[in-house]
Amino acid sequence: MRMPWGKYAGKWLDEIPLGYLGWLIEEARFLTPELRNAIKQEIEDRLELAPARGQKAVIPQALRPWVTEIIETGFRHAARKHHPDVGGNDAAMRSLLEARQCLQTCLN
């Protein structure tokens, strides 16, 4: 099914980022039942292809430097937002540190 409107109008659902599809399911109250079901099915299909819990994702060696950069850049961006010194809280920062560690483990 193609997305009928919005940022990804005309794109097939499998071409739309997973985060956007998740946002649509959570926030968009005006989805037709047919579109809502198609989006849910697409999300389920993608998650089924993801590695099962406890299994490592296979990241090609050529992509590892990019993945490392993405992890560190994203961490710094989120830390600037959630650090206790700038109005965030300790719990959020601890979760952020744990998430970074979890992602770095995938690289090893």
C-alpha cells in the first residue's frame, strides 16, 4: 500500500522509516482502518526480521565506523538535552548511558 498523504505521500509503506510508522499508529487519529491495518502489518513484518532478543545484530565491518559515529553523535545530542546540569534528571541520564552501552555491545 502507498502512503496517501503527508511527508511520505506516494511512497510504499516499506520505504517509510519505522519511526514514522510508529508515530502514525500512536498519534494519527485520522487513519482509515485499512491504512492503520497496513501500517501495523508493516511494523510487525519489520520487527519479525529484526534479531531476536539476546541475539546480536550483524553489522558489516565496513559500516562499523559509521555505526560508532552515529551512536556517539546521538548520545552527545541526547546528553545535552537530558543531563541533570541542563534541566534533565539522573534517571534519564542513567538510562541514556545504559542505552549507549547496549548499542556498543552490538559492535563487539
